[in-house]
Amino acid sequence: MKIVDVVCSAGRTGFYFDDQRAIKGGVEHDGFTYVGDPVTEGFKAVRQAGESISVMFILEDGQVAHGDCAAVQYSGAGGRDPLFLAEEFIPVIEKEIAPKLIGRELNNFKELAEEFDKMHINGKRLHTAIRYGITQAILDGVAKSKKVTMAEIVRDEYNTGVDIKRIPIFTQSGDDRYINADKMIIKGADVMPHALFNNVKEKLGEKGEKLIAYVEWLRDRVLKLRDSEEYNPIFHIDVYGTIGVAFNYDTEKMVEYLKVLEDAAKPFHLRIEGPMDVEHRERQMEALRDLTAELDKKNINVELVADEWCNTYDDVVLFADNNAGHMLQIKTPDLGGVNNIIEAILYCKKKGIGAYCGGTCNETNRSSEVCTNIAMACGADQCLAKPGMGVDEGYMIVNNEMNRVVALVNRRKNN
């Protein structure tokens, strides 16, 4: 099956681009926006509308395969590529990449995806968002040419050896961490609530007291609202490095604090994502490695999740090889080609590290569907409900795609 044309369209994402450095620096909320000036290059405001590009392959039989180029909410921070704006990058795709795609056969995902993921234009590698969208479209195109799901293509080409089935879904609340937690409980989310603790003064508390209170509230809320004692969600909270800031990066004090959080969460299991951010790849790995080792040594049952500075496939390998965290977030747009997501999940599984097929609220329905197929095909430990921060929409997209894939795969098994 050949590609006969490539068509691009500009789109909106399910959330916004936020200047993480400005937010960490203490800018204040004003309604849904922020007061203050951006500090990261490319930003015109601390919060601005998220943008995407749909890349559509017209196939020779008239089918359309597509993927969405998108970048994370906190673009330009933590070692990532700069802000991704549609009007800047559609011409790059149309002039530089489309001519190399037209006429190509869609008979093998891995080979074609690796070729375009590694492509350089004028001596520079393509923006991660472009690599992300192009390879999604390649995966969809190969699946359409072979008339199977994207999950089956991944499973078969990478010999993952897993049964394609449902995996835990992780929902994210944004700042509305109370009402949205109720939504998660009602819908039976497997992992919750993310909660966006990205500011010490306003959210974590100078001594971490606000997060402790929230974990206690969340525990009590699940116990009150759950419809069965069998519903025992994992609490997964992203703190964006604020624990490190509050406790002056003192490992012993952070361990003591995490023990308090563990007790506050009981009887539920607790994960803490991004406990510190030292703003340097190797030092971040070392800090997370040492904190992980101390928790394990003291039998404190809190899982640490790596996020910042664990962006690329090579970063995932570095963090996994050094046990820097109990689980690694594979922040899908940051890896560029979705072939790298596959390799990263499989590497984590090989090393016995938890594999979280994550991403960002600032994606689209399409990139979310593709990532769900990949997570299922590789047996990831959890998959992010995305895009957006409203819970219902992201959960619906990922949950329903998961169920569609399972139903189609089972139909083929039984026929």
C-alpha cells in the first residue's frame, strides 16, 4: 500500500502550553491564566493555547491514515525541544518531509518509522513533535494496509510476547484536584489523581503540610465514595520537584517526609512523581537513584516515578540502568518517533522497572489513541488518560480505544 499524498492541517490540543520556569518562579493565577511575564524562549505569555498539526497520508486505495504532531505542556523546559507552533512547522512538513513520503510502501512500520525519526533537515534533527506525528501516521498506515489494529502491528513487529488486553489507566486532575478526584472515583479510575502540585507555597506547603492534608482527604474520599471494597486505586501524585525545594534537597528529610505521606495514604498504595528537579540530566538521575535506594533500604513503600530529564530513549536507558526511580514515565511526545516509545517500554520491562506510557494533557485525541495501542501491545504498567485535565474526556478516549482494540483482537482470535 503506497502513500499517494500528504495533507497537513493545523489544530488545537487538549490543553495549553505553560512556561514551567515562570510558574516555578512564583507567578500567580488570575482566573485560568497567570499574572507575570514568561521567561522561557518562544513564549508570548506564561499560558498560551496549545497547537498541533495533523499529518494525513492519502493511501492508494483512498483510505486516510493520520497522526498528530504535538508537544508537551511544559515545552522548552527540562531539556526539551522549543515551543511547537503550527504556522512555523507546517511548511517544514510540506516542503521537506512530504516529498520523501509520497510513493513509499507501507509494509513495515519499524523500518520506515526509524528512517523518519532519524532524519535531519539542514543538518538538524526534526522537532520531536514532527517525529511524533509522522510516525503515528506511519503506524496507522501500516495497520490500515494490513487491516489490523495498530496494537497488533507493534506486537508482531517487535515480538513483545504480550496478550493484548486492558492495562491500568492513570487519570489527571489539573488544579481542580477535589472535584476531579470525585469524577475519577465514580468512573473507577485505576490510578489517580496526578493533582498538579507544582508550587511550594500555594500547593505543597512550606513543610509539605498541604500535600499531606490532600492525601488524607483523598484517602477518606475514596473510602466514602467507592461502591465496592474491591476498588483500590493507586494514588499517583506529581509534585514537579517541589519536595526537593521544600526540604532543601536533603535526602534524609525527603525520606522522612515520604514516610509520612505513605502513612497518610494507607490503605492505598502511593506513587510520587518528580520528587526533585535539579535541572541537570546526570545529577537528576543520581538524586533520584539515591532517594530510591534510601526508600528501599528503609522499607518505605512509596514508589518514585522519574519524569523531568528522563525525556529521550537514551535518558530512559540511563535512568533504568541506575534504578533512578521505581517507575519511569515515558513522556511520549518527548521521545519523538513513537518507535522510541515502544523501545523504551520494552527496555523498562527488561530491566524490571515500571513502565508508565505517559505523555501530556497538551496532546490530541489521535495521539492518545495511538499511544494507547502501543501501551497495550508492549504491556506497559499504566497508560495516561489524555488529553486535557477534565478527566472525563481523556478517560473516555483512552478507555474506549482500549476496549475497541481488545474487542477487535478477540474477534480475530475467535474466527
